Amino acid sequence: MRLLHTSDWHLGRSFHRVNMLDAQAAFIAHLVATVRERDVDAVVVAGDVYDRAVPPLAAVELFDDALHRLADLGVPTVMISGNHDSARRLGVGAGLIDRAGIHLRTDPAACAEPVILADAHGDVAFYGLPYLEPALVKDEFAVQKAGHEAVIGAAMDRVRADLATRAPGTRSVVLAHAFVTGGQASDSERDITVGGVAAVPSAVFDGVDYAALGHLHGSQTLGARVRYSGSPLPYSFSEADHRKSMWLVDLGPEGEIDAERLDCPVPRPLARLRGTLDDLLDDPDLTCHEEAWVEATLTDAVRPDDPMARLCERFPHTLSLVFDPDRAPDDPDVSYAQRLQGRSDQQIAVDFVTHVRGAGPDEHEREVLRSAFDAVRTDDTLREVAR
């Protein structure tokens, strides 16, 4: 069975001030053409269809168009909700459109109820694990500690238990939206590490033939059977080195995996340029970036006059301007933000306690700080889900 694995469409999202709807529509057209031209048997979309819980109307219309075009091809599509989606809104009408071969899996309680598709070699069971917010689903999965590893582990236990009841030789695919150990994050993913658990181990997906992951925006292979497709378009300059793509996966009769990476169309390349303003304007080696979306970091000791306008004369698609003067680390003019760069909220709090009283917090006090920051992140996530 040939699968096309994609995720993290983020319909409705912009890139800095650039509306990405046309680029997203071009990706959908590319997806549909790929399904038709490469004889795809099933499409899997591993979450974050939309960029927010209440997407703009234009994004909803594009999603509706995508569903109609996929249904017209007669190719089944299985998709789950991600942490950016509203599971309830995305799942509206799921039972009805299921008849058209579009299978939306947004209910955590139904994670062990697979979509069964078949090829010449037998059945393939597709299990959808929508984004599992630990604070909301811990009772459903009867876990004592609300963490991502615990709830995803419990969901996978249900998947394996159901798979054990299937006919011998039934192959399996799991869709999941999570941060899995070994994956490389970028700036454009919303944090889903609530509860003090930064990631779940890839071994949690043992026992299935293929795990189609979403959430991280870079295409990544964590194992022969565990992959992120990444987002089809860039959503932050931290993705400048990404190759935007989808996975074309051939699932063999014995569960063998053969995966091919297929490039996605992007409207412009990204470039992160650093140097003094004069250097950026004069360097002939930067000619290749003149049509790219540009993030420019200026290192001038004194902020130059009208830098954005001057940059745009050479790089008309400059979207981000950052000032980072070259100074010695002990220079008193180094900004507070620079001194805190790369440090977590908890590390900053620990440093503050140390500075105020002359000694750092003990282990009990560190645990109190850890719990407090976890509680804040949980509240933020619950508010986002409630939207």
C-alpha cells in the first residue's frame, strides 16, 4: 500500500506580514497532483490542519476544497487534529464525510478504533491519535501523572491491544501529533511540553509498522518506521535550512517500509543574513538572496539610519530586521534580553533567587519553581484549547 504522509498545514497562518493563503492553495494543488500521478492509495495528515482553533473563513474554504478534491480522486484520507486545531470544530461532520473516504480522528477515546483499508496483501489498520493534552485526557486514559509520555503510552497500549484482535498479518499505521525524543524543533511550533515532560520516546510506537508524526516542522527520520513529514511551507526563519517535503511510503506485504521524500513547492527561499549594513548592501556573494525572504541581523555598533528602507533597495523581500551589535560579553551596553537569550523561565528564576539572596535555591525550592512554571504552562494551554 502506498501512503502519502504530510502534516502541519497550518491553514490560515501568515509568514511575518506575508499572507500565505496562495502558497497554501498551491501546496494543496501539489498534494492532489501527487496523489494522482504517483498512484497513492491513502493520504495521512498528522495534525495541525489549521493554525488556530477558530480559523479564518478563507482557511476553512481552502480545507473544504482540499477535502472535495481528495474525495473526487477516490483516495482515502486519514487525518487527526493537532494542538493548533480545535478537535471539536475539526471533527464536526466526521461521521458524514467518513462515507466519502475522508476519515477525521479527533476524539481521544476512539484512538483504538482504526480505519481499515485493504490492498492485495490484506488489511491495513490506521489508528489516529489526535493531540493528547495530558491535563484534559488523563482521566480518559486512567494515568496517575498527567504527562505526554503517560497519555501517549496509554493510548498506544489500546492500539496494540486492538491490533492483537485483528487477523494475522494485519499491518498497522499510527498517526500521532507529539514531540518525540530525537526530533529537532524550530521557532514556529507552539510548545506542547506541558507538565515537565519534554518529549516522548520513539519506542512508545513499537509494535506498529509505521508511525506518521506531526508537530515538528522539519522533515525527520527517527527510525525506519518513525518519521515526521514536517510542514509543507516555512513558518519561521529558523526553518531556513529546511527542505519542505512529504513522505511517499510504500508499505510492503510483511510490513516492510520504503520511503521516498517528495519536495513541496515554496513561494520563496529563506535567507538569514548577518553583518553590518554596509557589508550586506555591498557583498557580491549575497546576490543569490536578492529574491529571497530575508531576515537581516545588523551588527553595526551604532544603529544606522533608515536601515529597513536601505535593505529593501537590494533585498525587496526583507521581512525581519534584528539588531545585534558586536560587543564584548562584559560590555555594559549588552542588553538584558541578550544576556537572557537561550535561557528558560525557570533558569531565569533560579538566577534571580541566587542574585537576591546570594545562594541558589535548594532542591525543594527548585521543585516548587518547577511546579509553578508547569502550572502556568498548563493554564496557557487550557485557555488555548478553550478558544
